Amino acid sequence: MARGKFKRSKGNKKHKHTNTKRFHHKRNNSKLFQKRNAAQLKKYGDSRDSEDAEGTSFKRRKITKEIRDTEVNMYDDSSEKEQDVFKQLLKTFVGDHFENQCKSVESDTSSEEEGADDKTEVGEGEMVKNEQEGHFEEGNSDGESEYSEGDHDEIDNDLDPFVRHFHYDLEENLLEAMSTTPQSVDKHQQHWPVLGRFTAHIPRATNRISMSVPKATLEDEKQFAKEGIIPHRITGVNWAQLHVKTQIQNNISKANYTNLCEIQDESASPLTNFQMELFSIINGYQDLYYPERTLKNGEEIRFTYCLHSVNHILKTRTKIIHHNNRLLNKDQVPEEYRDQGLVRPKVVILVPFKEAALRVVKMIMDIVTPGEKANVMNKKRFFDEFTGSEIVMPKKKPRPEDYELTFAGNTDDTFRIGITVTKKSIRLYADFYSADIIVASPLGLRVIVGADGEEDRDFDFLASAELLVLDQADIFLMQNWDHLLHVMDHFHLQPREAHGTNFARVRSWALNGWSRYYRQTLLFSSIMLPELNALISRKCHNYAGKICIANPDLTGTICHVVVQLPQVFHRFDVPSVAQTADGRFDFFIKKILPQYKDSVTSHVLIYVPSYFDYVRLRNYFKREGLGFVQICEYSKDGKIARARDMFFHAEAHFLLYSERFHFFRRPSIKGILHIIFYQPPTFPHFYSEMCNFIQATNQNQESGNESNTTVTVLYSKYDVQQLAAIVGTDRAARMVSSERNVHMFMTGE
């Protein structure tokens, strides 16, 4: 046994000696290479005289290459083992994150796309197997680089609003001014030819210090973000001065053709006058509240914010790829290379219906990759899911024009889709954490965000949104306003998971939790409402400021009433907005309702904008035993038909009628003699539309007195915006501040 142990010990010793000899061999390998070099030269020495200079040079290079290959082969075994040991030790102390230190979470190189399988959108099912991301790698066969030469100068150009807004941290006093409630802002009134009158709210820091403070050395200074400025209106389109990416400049005119079709001149501007003024504000990364969206300018607005969104994504992508190339030979990430957020999605666009989302995605496709042969992944699947299911409009009794245009196409309100934008391709149905743009409805995001206590909820993808677009926000009020508020409350929260983020590349203001001060919000609506004003003032904190469009309404929709009837406006006073609901209900049951209980005043329709007020009145009518029928958005078709028939034949004295039902169905109610607007309508054109139902052709000839028709409106000082849209801005101001509580208007001939 001892002998055996001795032999094994001797063998181990011999093996150890052999390893030692190998390392000694490394020290003496230079002499060995010199001898081999001399032998090789002697081997070819006989033929050296017979060859010319060019052949001699070629063979010498060949001999040198053979010598170097021999040297490399001798070091292969030992160097590979040493590298493996070093990697294992480094991985033990640093972790797996070191291997990806210089890689960007948001980069989209072709090597990554070739190896990546197609991921599904959150909650949207599995992708088709043959549709893989490798099909959409960015080829450079034409010698085209990842970014153009002009992009080098634009990456850190302070004249670019993108760099000026996102590159610098907030100064302490400005941050304090943004954090206080109410904020310290300067207001500036402006008037432009197309947009009209607007107010610029610019946050100002108190006790302002210098814009730069000493950094680590005396030579370097840390720059802070500059305060917002009043937007400058552009009169001509120069894409270089507007800092629009060169790769999409040639696509803009074609993508905007539907808005420019009336312009025949080829040298005309690629943007309309309205779009130029709109882009003047949007391109400066200031918040915008535009409450004058119409069916005519809706497409112009959609193109403008799509252009801004694509331009923002491409600038972010160019900056990240440029920094990736610079970091290839660096072990650490310098401070100036912080160029990302906590997660990848940068743009969130919320629209009410799938038809609106379809138009947004098509607009993005036309701007990035125009043409039928555009490189768009999952295009067929997208068109299959976002088209069809249109509402069939009646031909005998057509609906109003605005209704048909609003509800054209697919009106499904539960959807969401992630979009990845690369240099020459677009990937639809991307996973949210690998997507650049998210197009969704408030309900579609509400399903994912979930509520407290749910295990599978997810809202981390909203942590680093830099651009939020709320298009057709007035329709959100008719769907469910709470869904939007719930989603807004989950922006810029601390992510619960890392999601593969390289924190060495995350901007310092994102790590500090200041992302909400950098987010730009664009709010477009057809009406001006207190809910929208509260949203833009309480949920939007852009340090660059906000622009609020507010043009006075001179006439209002009351001038569209063609029926001759008296319209009486009753004002009730309440001390605060929180007591408005109770004050309105008490005033109605004590002052207004007793006037219409008599059988002489039959066929009374009570128009209720809020569903909560609708339920409160319904319960009161049931307790009091009043004869009434009800129609709301939750009523079934059979009950709706029965309620309308009973009201027309005077079998029911009152008809409770909700505004949301009228918005989604827009029927023509017959038999109305008296209308009580429990509150001014949300949509001002509903007022004239309902009043025009009181005409001889819609009345029951056997019951009712056509000569006895009235319209009654209840309002308070907190309804001044809805009131101004009905009677005009000047009249509304006088009605709210007047000593009299009752005002009457007479329309018709």
C-alpha cells in the first residue's frame, strides 16, 4: 500500500515538474524562435538570388506569418486555461452583469436580431414560428453605416431640443419649484395666426443660482438643464434646423399627402400651416393641451405627433448605438455615456378605438418605411386584428356626420401593441420591454396594470416614458375616465424588476426618480372640460413648461337651435366644487322638479351627463313613486324600445336619459315637449341636437300641447366651460357673475 502511495506521489510530483518546465519554456521561447527563424531563412536561401525583389518580399512575409502561427499555437493551451480561470474568478466577484457592461439594453444590432426569437405582446398570445426577428436585420450591403455622418454632430448638439431637454440634470432650485404645490410658474400670453390664443406656463426657480457648478476638477463644469422658453413659431420648414432625422426627411411629404392633397405646387411646404405651428411647440418638448380637435384637423394632428414620436425614437437609437461603438474598448462606462431609462419603452400613445390605433401605426409605417415592400414584421396579423367589425350605419334614418366619422372602422376599445423601430424596419407585436412605442387604449393598459393585490399585474414598462400622447381624450370621458386616471398613476414608478437594464447606462435623473419632470405630454380633445384641465395641471410636471390653447367661443351652439322655444338657465350657488353634486340634487328636487310634476307638463326628458347623478335620480324617482322610464348605456335593446314607446304615448311622465347612451347610440327621441338639462352637456353640440328634437314632426298628435315647450338648464360657477361652449364665452362670464340667478334665451323665428 505504501509503495502504491509512493508511486502515485512520485507520479504527481513528476506531473508538477512537467508543468513547471512548461512555464520555464515560455521564458526561453525567444531563443527557440530565433533558431527556427534562421533555419527557415537558410531553407529558402538558395533561391533568394534568383528571385526578384517583389517575390522576395512576398516569401519573407510568408515566412514571418508561419513563425507567428507557430508562436500562437504554442500559447493556445496555456492562454485558454488562464483566461478561463480569470473569467471564473471575475464572475465570482462581479457577477454575470460584467459580461454585458458595455452592451446597451436598447440597442438593435443585426447580431442581436439574428439570434432573437420573436416575443409576444403582453397578454396577446404566441407569435408565428416563421416570423422571427432575424428576417429584419439591418443589412449594410450598400455600404450604408448605422448612422449618417451628420449624426455625429447632432448627438451632443445643444441646439437640438432633444439634447437640451434630456441630456442635463435639474438644478436644485428648479427641482424645488417643480416639487411644490402649486408650482412657481410664469405665464405668457401669445397669439398665433392658426392656433390662436394660448398661455405658456413656464416653471421658474426662486433664488436662481448659476447654471454651472464646479465638477471634479477646476477645468470641468457640470451643466444643468435650462428653464423652458416661450415657443418660437416657424414660418418655413428646414428639417436640418428643426433637427429632424435625415433618414425620414424624404418620406414626410409622401406620408403627409392626404393633408397636402389640395396643394398643387411641388415646392410647397411638407407641412400645413397648422402643422407647422403645432410642431413648433411639440418639437420643443413642452406639454401641450389642445382642446380644439375637430374631424377636419384630426389627421393633421395625428401626423404631427407621429412624426415627433418617430423622430424622438430615432434620435434615441442613434445616440445609443453611437455610444455602444465608443464603449467597445472601455471597461467602465463614463458619466457622459448615460443615455437610457430604467426600461426601454419611450413613447406611449393612447387612443380610444382600434381604428384610431390602425391609423397611428400606418402613419408610423409611412414615415419610417414607405412603400408596399416596406420591411414590417407581423403586418398581416396586425391588419387582420385591427380591421373589420364596423358598425353598420342605418340608411333610412342616418346618424349625424360626426357620429359616423367617430365610430368608423373597428370600435373595439381593448387593445395594446408594442412597436420596435429600427433603421429600415418596423416590428409589430413586440414585447413591451423590447418595444420603443406602445399604442394602446386606457382599458387595454388597465387590464395589464391591474389593481393592488393582483399577482400578475405589471406596470414597470411605464417607468421611463418620455413622450405621452392622449389623442381624442374627450372620448375617454365617455368610456371610463377612471381607467385613464389609474394608468396615469402608474407612470414613473420604481420598477419591481431589473428587466436586464444596464444601470451604468441609465441617466442620473432617471435613477433619482425625476423622470416625470422630463416627460412630455400631448393632450388633444375636441372640448375644454375641468377634468382635462385637472389632468394637465396635476398629472403633468414637465420642467420645460406647458402650452394651453384657449380661444374664446363667440356664439356657442345655442345659435344652432332652429326651434322656437324659451330656454331658461338656473344658477345654483355652492361654496366648493366638492359640494356641487349635493347642491345640484337639492336644487333640482326642491326648485325644478315640482314645476314639472303636473299632468299638464308631460313628455319631460331629463338629460343627465353623469352616470352617478343618473343612478341617484333613478333611486329617488323609485322612492317617490313617480311615473318614469329610463334609458342608459347599460339598457338592453328591448327595454330601450319599450321605454321610447311608453314615453311617446304619454304612458310615462318622465324619461331619464343618460349622456353616454346618446353618445354611443345617437337615436332620435320623439315625443319630447320639455327638456331638463340636469347639467350642461359635455359635448356642446348635444345641446342644440336635443333641442331640435322638439319639433312638430316628432310629436304625438294625440297627446301633448306643441305650444307648451320649454328647456331648462341647471348650472353653477364650476360649469362655466360647458356653459361657454353653449351660450358663448362673454355671455357665460356675465351669467356666472351676475346677481340674477335666472337667465332666459329665445331661439327660432
